[in-house]
Amino acid sequence: MGVVVCFSVASLTAVTGCASGGKTRSAKQPDAPATVDSARRLSDPVAASALRERSLELLSKMADDPTPQVRANVIEAMAVTPGRLEPNVTKALRDENLGVRATAAVVVGKARLRNLSPALRPLLNDQSSFVRASAIFGLAKCGEDIDRSPLASMLLTDPSPRVRSHVAFLLGEMGERSALGLLHEAARISMPRASAAEMRLLQLQLAEAMVKLGEDDQIATIRAALYPSRPEDLEATALAVQIIGEIKDRGSIDELIYLSARKDETGNKMPAEVRLGVAGALARMGMKEGGFIADEYAANKFPPIRAQAAYVYGEIGRPESLARLEGFMADPDAMVRVAAAAGVLKSTAPAAMKLGSAAGGSVQPD
């Protein structure tokens, strides 16, 4: 979303500045034999279900964490379990932090928690544009009669390119092709006070929204960002990778694989955020062989990198990945623990996934 640190590549990149760091061990991860044993145990649906319940309990306890980023990520993580989500999201809609309120409003819409629509209405007058836009989205997705014209005003006139990016993302999620003209108009507007990096991110979010609304020719704009020529282009590259996974652009698979192995003139590979983003994006498209990239960064000294590794394990969803996530649930950093619990919920969602055998089995769609 751009307001808070979520499980997305772009958000993590914004926090760490694409600093991949070394492999300094500050978070103990299971050694290979322990991971194999845990994977064998977690191939049992009963054991996996128990781990899922532990993850839900952990997230519920962290819903009141003093760090806004943690509270927001808890809400996002629990979106896949609407029955357990409602008490926490109700509280989050009144949170003192605008990022938490905005996240909660979006989650209410995505989960279509219609009985919470009345709690969204006060946010239409929130002082934050992020929150107001999110409240409109939430009400619209819940089927409420709501004036959506403020979204157009924010997209075209808000002084913050991040607000415009957020609105573009919401319009893409709303799925109404009538917004295409508005998105094209926004793409033509210059923002002299915005940095070049901010404008690149905005153009990518606009392109993503257009693709979601049916304009596949905009995929070229997203793919072009996969080739950074300067260090300041890397945040856009990370976002482009994330978007490709989101829209499942299988035509970019070869380019993503190349990007994960690409080296600069000094022999260094792409930053961790980009390589982990590639592994996650490929996993979302059914190519779940990128666990070795997450393994490289599982004990990284930077918590956001470990959190992103946990995200990748959640996308892969194999028993050995669940074993890694179980280890991450004891990480000293709260953001990593939330990312691990979110990965467990994604990997063990009963309506969408089933566990294969420990020996080479994987979590596969039904």
C-alpha cells in the first residue's frame, strides 16, 4: 500500500533501502536435519493444522503491538481468516496511526466484512487522504452506496505521489473498467515537485491498475522496470517484480530468472529485496523452486530481509517451507514473527491448499 510496511517487496525495499547485507546470523534458524524432521512432521495435515492455530494465536497477541507497522501487518495477515479477523480489524479502524487505519479499511473491503461498513463511514472525514481513499474502497467493495468521486480528485490533484499511487492501486483492485480513462489522464500529469523515483513508482502503480482492468499492453511498462541502470532505480525494479507476481505475467518468467542471477560490474548479484521478490513472484505463478534464495537470507542480520524470506516461504508452501516458517515464529524481531505467521496461514489455507508428502511433496492448489 505504500503507507505502512506490508509483506510486499516494495514496502520492505522502502525501509531497507535495498541494503542486502551479509549473512550475519542474528536469528537462529533450524539446521538441515532439524528442518527435514520438521518437514516430515508438518506433512501431516494434523500437525500443519496445529501450526496454523499457533500462528493465529501469535497474531492475535501481536494485534496490540506498540509498533504501528506490526499492527498493520497483523491485520493484513489475518485477512485470510475473516472469522478471526473481525475483532482485531474493528479496533484497527480506530487506531491512532493512519497507516493502520488505512490498512484496516482496505482489508474490510477485500474481506467484504459488510457488517463493519458503519465503522468505515467516520473515516470518510479522516484527516489523511490515505485513510479516506481506503474507506471509500472498503465501502464500495462491501456494496455500499458511496460517492467515489473523491478518488478521482486525489488521483489527479493530491500533492503526494504516494497518495496517488495508493489510489491507483485501489482503483485496480475495484475492477471497474470505467476508471481506465481516469488512470490514463493521471499518467499524463506531471508533478514537478516529486522526485524521479517517486514518479517511477507512480507510473508502475498506474500501469498495474490498467493491467488489472484489462489493458495488457501496459505490461510493457512494468517489464521495462526490470532493467535498472542506476542504484536509484532498484526500488522501482523491486516494485515491478512484485507487480508481475501479482498480475501473474508468465511472459516475464525468463526475465525474472535472469534478474535473480544477474551480476553487476563488480560481480555482485541483485540486492536481497529484488532476488527475494523474484522468488516470491515465481512462486505465485506456480514455480516454487526458489526456496534456495530464501535460504540464503534466512539468517540475514536485517530483520526486513528475514521477513521477506518468510514471505517467500509462505508463497512456496511446501512442508520444508513450513518448517522454516515455524522457526521464524521464534525470531527476535516482531515483524519477522508476523511475516512467518502470515506465511503459515497462506500455506495452510484449507479452502485453497492441501499438503503433499514430506519427500518432495508440495502445497498445491485444489
